[in-house]
Amino acid sequence: MANIFEGLVKGLSGLLPQDEPDVKILNAQTELKNLAEKEEKIYARLGRQVYASENSENYPETKAALDLLVDNRQAAESRLEAAKAEKEAREQAAAASAQAKTPHFCSNCGTELMPGTRFCSSCGTKVTE
């Protein structure tokens, strides 16, 4: 939602006179925000490069904090996958239960059949799934 608003304001600022102080302020703020985002991306890339090299040993506290964060992220990803698998298993069990509770009828005479019945008890017709 914020991105939509920012895009709208940026688009509108292009329609306003560029010599207005408010427009200059908005443009400068937008430029500063964009530059700060680029700076953060470069710092992140630099940090990954240092972490991957032997130089990460020069920053033991930061390395330990990052290692802990990576371990916690992997544990959270495992919990997420387990929760997804549990949800899928529950949905499949519910679907199987609903199917088992759904009454089946003989295709020949219409008699209601118990689940797992192979032949109709009224007319003897072989039950097809």
C-alpha cells in the first residue's frame, strides 16, 4: 500500500512546477530514500562477501550473531515446511473422511451401499467406484 502511495505522489510531483519548494523537498526526500536503499543493498552484498571470505574471523561477534540468525532461519523454515505438511495431511484426511461418509448407491437399483461394499445386497450388481 505504501508503494502505491509513493508511486502516486511521485507521479503527481512530476506534474507540479519543479521550482516549488514543496516539490523540491519531495524530490530530495525521494532521492535520499532511493540512495539509502541502494546503500543498504551494497552493504548487504559487502557483508556477504566478507562473511564468505576468511575475513569474517576479524568480526567474531558479528559472525556469531549471523551464524545464530542463519540457524534460527533454517529452524523456522523447517517448522514452516512441517506445518505445511501437517496441513496437507489434515486436508487429505478430512477429504478421505468426507468421502467415506458420502453415501454410495447401486448404479443398477439405487440401494444405498455401505463403504467398501463390492456387490449390491439387493440386486447383486458389482459396485464400481
